[in-house]
Amino acid sequence: MPRAKNRHEKSTPEGRYLYAVVPIEVVDSLNLDTPGIQGADVHPVTSGELAAIVSNIEQQTLRPERKHLSTHSAVLGQVMDQAPMLPVAFGIIASSEREVRNLLAEHANDFLTQLSAVKGNVELGLRIRLSDPNAFGYYVNAFPELKAMRDDLYREGEPSREEKIELGKYFVDLLNGFREATADKVLDGLKSVASQTVVNEPRNESEVVNLAALVPRKKVDAFYAAVEKLGATLPENFQVDVTGPWPPYNFTHLRIHFEEVEEAAQGAP
């Protein structure tokens, strides 16, 4: 006997572009009127206790053009405002709704556990960076030991290449130590307002702290207050930026391997 179609499913030959995974209980109340990639309607594909938020798409690859990235983010933003969700990285396309359902079934326990962990939370980014364009010059003045080494090497003229390399290594060690100490200070200041934190690698010499925080929605204002308090303790040359709220990218991980899921489904009785 043929399987009855779920009332949320659509019988079309296109692939499915994935945006997010949500718990099944929120599906009927979701407003999904934000247009998807290429203007396609956004809709859920359900399996068990989960639903994937998708839109139809003909091709199997998608270039990361600004308009596509913006659309992907807009759909995630609308879903995030209404329900706990696991965001899918840009550009993931399933060949069919069956493949999406197989994915949800294969990883149901993992996805449900992650959804439970992020429920009621949003992600906020926090970056502390040096506003002085000459990072080395600033730290030379900030670290007396670095200044003493620099002055000693240049006392009798241009130092050798090896001496410059040694000075550079010493600078990096001091900078890393300063970053670790600053990050520890920030983490201590945020522990009462963040459920979880992830410290990411600074992107350049000017960046001191780059972290993501999973924050309960009811504590977002308290998070900003804690950041403002931390900012007041930093030298005036440092700037603190908070971004978000974002979907919980740094606190979820969707294992999407469609070929493996498809093979497992074909081998099932």
C-alpha cells in the first residue's frame, strides 16, 4: 500500500534547499512568508519529531552570491524569531524530499538533543579590537619588556634577519598572553549571562577577543550591560563590538552527508 503523503509535503521533481531544522511541534504555527532562494516558497519537510525548513530548487549547486547569502540569512532570521532551530550552512541541497526525511530520521536523536540545548537562546558575537592602526607600535609602548628588546636590537643599527624573527616571536608570545588574559576576563564577566561561550581565533593582529555567546533571550539586555561594564575596564584604545542576535551557528552541528543517509535508507528493510 502506498505511503500516504504528509500534508506538508509537495510532489515536485526539484531538489530541496535546506535552511534549518526545527521541532515538529512548531510547524503549524510557523510563519514562513519570507521568500527563499530564487524567490521560491519556503516550507517544512517533516519526519517524526523533526521538520526541515526548505525551498524548491532546480540545480544541485549554488554560488555564494550576496543575494543568495542575504536570502538564506533572512529565512533563518524569520525562523529564529519563532522557534528553536538548528541552522544549516549555506548551499546545502538535497536531491529530493525523501532524502531530507532520511536525513532527519538518521540523526533524529542528535538533532533533538541539540534543539533542546539551544531552546530559548540566541547567539551573540563579541569582539574586542585595538583601534590603533599600528598594532606593533601600540604594544611596544604597552609592554616594557618588548620595548626594551626592540630598543636593544636597534641600538647599533639594523638588526639581523634572525634577530628580527626573534623579536617577532617574542611579540607574538606577548600578544597571545594578553589575548588569553583578556579572554579570561571577558568569560568571567559573562558567565552569569551566557549559557555557553566559544572563543574563536582572532582574525588579525588588531583583534584581541573574538567569541560567540549562547544567551537566553531573557538575558540579552543583561548581556549588553555586562559587556558595557567590561568595556569600561579596557584601555581607551580598545573597541568592543557586539553583533547579533544570530542563529546558534557556533553551538550546533548538523551532520549532513546525503549519500551516507541514502545508502542507509536503501539498506533498511
